[in-house]
Amino acid sequence: MTQVFEIKQGFFSLGGKFAIKDTSGIPQYHVEGSFLQIPKEFLMTDRSGKVVSRITKKFLALLPQFSVELADGTHFQIVKELTFFKARYRIDNLNLTVQGDFWDMNFDLYQGSQLIARISQEWLQLTSTYHVEVYDEAFNDLVISLVIAIDCVKADQAAAASSASH
């Protein structure tokens, strides 16, 4: 059964706290980031408050790296690769194929030839909204965690670029 989620995140949320809602506006997940903690960490919980994933920024890494650990033990990393022209990232240990542009948040996830999820991004006023369609509910936690982790990498990159320009 297909499930559709909307992830709206404001730019000025210091702790990185936000809800992930279904199309009816009902919160299905909550994400809360650590504030002034090293390493930076985000916990994602389901509606009952059970932790479904932990997203952690690798401390003292030369390039941005985030690791994601799901409650079922699945673990993967998002790593920025050193390139001269365009930002390039890789996802290690995911065992899914990404087709499209995950940096611009417009991509599909496949397991073999089966479409698992479609992710797209919209910009509305001061918030970024991710539209996430998951076609196999067994992948809900993984897909939502992946979207949050990619957004963490993008936010970290934007903060680094901003501080470097001042």
C-alpha cells in the first residue's frame, strides 16, 4: 500500500524539531535534533514515541558524513566526496539504487527493478517541503530516515559555505 508523507522543515528551528505528516495532516513521525551536542544527532520516533532511527554526524571528518542506524539494525552512511566542480555524495551500505538527483531531492529508490519510493522537493516561503511516496510500507522508516539524513548533509554543507564566506 502506498503511503505519502510531507516533511516541512523551517530554516530557523534551532533544535531541528519537526513532524512528518501523512496527506491527512496527521503526524506519523517526529524528528528532534540535539542542540549544542557533539556529535550532532537526530532521533526519529514513530507516533507511539518509539525510536525508529538515529542520525549522527561524524565528528572531525574532513568532509560531511552522516550515519543512519534504524531500530531494526540496518545501518548506512551518507558521505560527501571530494570533487572540484559539483557536490557529489554517496550512500554506503544501503542496498538500494538511487535514480535521479538526490542532492536536489528529486529521485526514486529501487530494490532491484522494484520502485520502492519517490522523493521530490518543493520550496514554499521559508520552508522546504519534501513530498515522499513510499510504495512498500516495509521501507517507510528507511526512506524517511534517508530523506532526513540527506537534508542534514545539505544543511551542514550550507552552514559550512556560509561560515566560509564570512
